[in-house]
Amino acid sequence: MDLRIKQPTTQTAWDEALLQLPAPHLLQSWGWGAFKSRHGWTASRLLWVDAETDQPRAAASLLTRRPGPLPISVTYVPKGPILDHANGKLLNRVLGQLETAARRKGALFLKIDPDVEPGTSQGEDVLACLQRRGWRRSDEDIQFRNTLLLDLRPSRDELLMGMKSKWRYNVRLAKRKGVTVRHGTRGDIPLLYEMYQETAQRGGFVIRPEAYYEDAWGSFMEQGLAQPLIAEVEGEPVAMLIVYRFGERAIYMYGASFSVHRDKMPNNLLQWKAMQWAKERGCTVYDMWGAPDELDESDPMWGVYRFKKGFGASFVEHVGAWDYPVRRLGYDLYRIVMPRVLDAMRWLHWRDTDGG
């Protein structure tokens, strides 16, 4: 197949092309690249098309930035590249041209984390191709490596019956206990952030300043690609989630709660309402965004996994992040130094926020 590379310059041209490819992902959309460009990254986009028909065959949105205070740059293709990964010749060509693009940008390395499942013939072929080309399994997964997916094509009654009985009971219990769910607006972002902040403190994880989420949530809400859902008890907000959509996939990307009325099971009802919202907009897959690296009860995400699994979702493993070292010596040094820099930055964050 004779291919040529295009660089679309409008959101419409890029997203329309992306949506013609297998399993297009929100993190490869124009909107995601534009959002990240407002927060330290530079986005560039490559589209491979059939030279005769102009039909899209592959796409990659590349994000480039300097990580932390180090005088280097890295390039990242989140959840990409997007293409038919069973087509070995196409994959080999796309990887080669991405490697060249990263080299021209002066990047230390190029990172990808495509949604490819290991243990399948396709997955093994992709891994073999990466290894032949000198790619290395990354020490750092930016996105969750694994997830749980729920098929939204069955009817609502069938979706309810697909849940574990306790989860189905809790959806109904929440309603009986007076939990209601409303659609949030951009004006609710301060409330959403307050809830997210409390959840982060309770869970011991670091979040970004409010302005980041004002953009991460608000800009996609304006496009109709994200919807906050807020659970309330007698008008008092108790929990929230934010569901995104792109193409036929909905993604539960953010969730948070206050430490009140948790016995009324607001999170069960929120998930059910999010699934309905996605289904009504033509989504066929509900991505629950995040699962343990290994299905072991000792994993810190085991409780999260059990909660998501209870809705009838299926565990899906991915190959994770892979790095192409453009400058091998520098890449090896980066692997040693960068974790220490990040640890120091996290310590400073907690010192400044908690007075530690």
C-alpha cells in the first residue's frame, strides 16, 4: 500500500479522520492535544492516508515537553498510535516514522502506550515488532496499563441483570435512601474540585491545581464530550464522577466523594447513571479506566477492581508503555535520575500543602 503523510490543521479534519480508524481514543483526539498544549506540552499530529483513495490508515498525536527541571525533552503518543495493529507492515512503517519525528524534535526518547492486548497473536506480533526495532518496556506507565470494559449494547434491563446482585441491589438502595443524581455544569467545577481534593487527601495521592481541572473538565464539557454527574442527598452533594466520550467509547476518568452518606451507596447510582448517559449518546463501550497491574488481592487497586467488576465489566490487560531511546546514554541516565526528581517534587508538594 502506497501511503503519504498529512498534517491536518483543524479539529474537524483530524477528528473525522481519527474516527475512521480502529478503536480511536479520546487521548488521541484534537481536543486532548489542544488541552495538553495549554499545560506545558506541544502537540503535533501525523495522519497516514492511502495515496490513491485518501482513506486514513493510521494516526498519531505527538506530545512533546521538558519533564521537570531537566534540560531535555520527551515525546509521547498517549494511547496511540491508532491503526490496525494486525497489519505488521503498516505498524513497522508508522513506528519508523514516529522514531524519525522524535529524533527531529531532539527528544531523549519516544513513549507510546497503545491499547493492545498481550497474550493474543496480534499482541505478540506487536511486542515482537517493538523489540526488533529497539523499543524497551517503560519503567513508567503514564496511563493505567489495564482497565475494565463494559459492553453497553445490551438493553438497560440486561445491563442491570449483568451486575452482581449486590451491586444491582445497591443501585436501587441508593434511590430508596433518597440519593438523586443531577448533571453538573461548568459552574460546579469549584465543588467538583473540592470533592476531588478531599478524596486525594483521604487516598494519599497528589492532584494538580484547580486551574488544570477547570480546563480538563470545562473545555470538554463545552464540546459535549464530558459530563459531570453529582449525587446528592436532600440537596447536599456527596459524590461525583466525570464521564468523557469520543466515538463509541465512554470513559469514567474522574471520581470523588465527601465522607458523608457513603452508606447510601451514591457511587453505585452514579455509575449506573453514567452508563445510561453514555448509552443515550451512542456509546457501545464503557471504559472504567484503571485496574490492577496484576489480579492479586495485595494490589493497592484491588478494592477499586472489585467495585468496577461488580457492574459486569470485563478485565482487559494491555501491553503498557514502551519507550524508544532516541539517545541511549541519555535515556539510561534519565531512568536513574528522573524518579529521584519526581520523588523530591512530591515531597515538596506535600510539605507545602500539609505543612509536613
